[in-house]
Amino acid sequence: MSMRVNRVAEQMKKELGDIIGQRLKDPRIGFVTVTDVEVTGDLQQATIYISVLGKDSEKEASLEGLKKAKGFIRSEIGKRIRLRKTPEIDFAFDESVAYGNRIESLLRDVKEDESDN
């Protein structure tokens, strides 16, 4: 991946934290953390990976709220980052956080089983 694509992704991640945290007023959107941004090499598409605290229903509601605010978020990014064309954005859950927690939980269980023996 080129340095420019990396820079754009990092800048978007930084700005998204501010936009989602400060500018969005949708009550469905809970405590959202932008964990990663992947931008295609041609800077046309960006996938924004998020993690959300709460129950599954709250997570889904937050994702819906973000998808509804896509146009606003994209225009805010366009104002803040100087690009000829602002990438189309899409949101997805970052499954790596849940995966990591699951592994940690399994390791804890194994350790407890060993200490019981």
C-alpha cells in the first residue's frame, strides 16, 4: 500500500473519531470507537471498522445510525481532508476485538482448569 493511501486512512480515522464523537446527534449511536480505516489504492472507497460497547441490539442500532449519517460524515471528511474526491464510505464491525476477547476468555478457562488439577 502506498504511503499516500496510509496517510489518507490515518487522517480519516483521526477525523472520524471527532465527527462521530462530537458532531452526530443521532440517539441510536452509542459509544463507538473507530478501530481502523481501509482505503482502496485509488482512494475511491473507504471501509471504516468500528467497535461499539453494549448489547447486540445497541451495536446494530449504532451501525444503522452511522449508515444513515453516511452523507453527512462524508461531507465533513471532505471539508477536513484535502482530496480531489472524497472516498465513498462504508461501515463494518471490527470483529478482531471480539475475536481477541474470545481467545483471552478461552485461555483464562484453560489456566483455571490447570490450577484446579
